[in-house]
Amino acid sequence: PPQAAQPPPQEGAGFLQGAMELEAILVRHPQLEAKTVGVLRKLPPHRAVKVLSDYEAKASGIRNPAAWLWKAALAEEQEEQRKSSAGGTAGSTESAAEAAAQYQMLLSRFPQLDGKATSALEALPVSLRLKAL
């Protein structure tokens, strides 16, 4: 059985661990629609893992898994956006270390990028690097 979702990580290593846990859960569910996986990957890993853990715990009682996951993922995305807009930059739970770890994880998905492209990305602020990838 899946473990309960952990509270939001505060360090880069915690973010990376959550991202790896998310990817491990996604591998167990290859039937998920691409749009649902896309929404889950846009969420902070601890939120996406929470959605998938809830799904796994309730799967036997869910009649339409695709719709349930889509609705749950969108609800988490909206909650994340609400928290971001309510807290502003001072209330943001994402630290610089988390953003750097997220950038490294995303960058690893693009091994075809050459040194010139990587240098261009690294010249940008981390927030823009994340949007670019």
C-alpha cells in the first residue's frame, strides 16, 4: 500500500525525493491520460503524490478513474494557485534550494540540450528557467 503523503518539503533534497516518488507512482499507472499526468507534474510533488495516494486508496470504489483523477488534480492545482496568490512571494513555501532542485530535475529530462543551450538557460533567473523547461 502507498505511504501517506508527507508535508511539503522545505529543502531541495525533499523536493527531489518527492519528484522521484511521483515518478515511481506514475510508472505504476501507465493508463493515465496524458492531460492528467501533465496537470499532476505541474503540481509540487507532495501535492501530486497526495492525489495519487488518495486515488490508490479509493480505487476500488471509483467508477470513473480518469475523471476522478482529473478533478482531483485540478482541485490541487487551483488550491496551489490560491495559496500562491494569497501569500505572495513572502508566503511562498518554495525555497531557492527547491527551485534549484526542480530545475536540475527538469533539465535532466532534456539530455539533448547542448552546452550553449544550457548556458543560455543558466543565464536566466531560476523562475524563468523553470518556465522555459
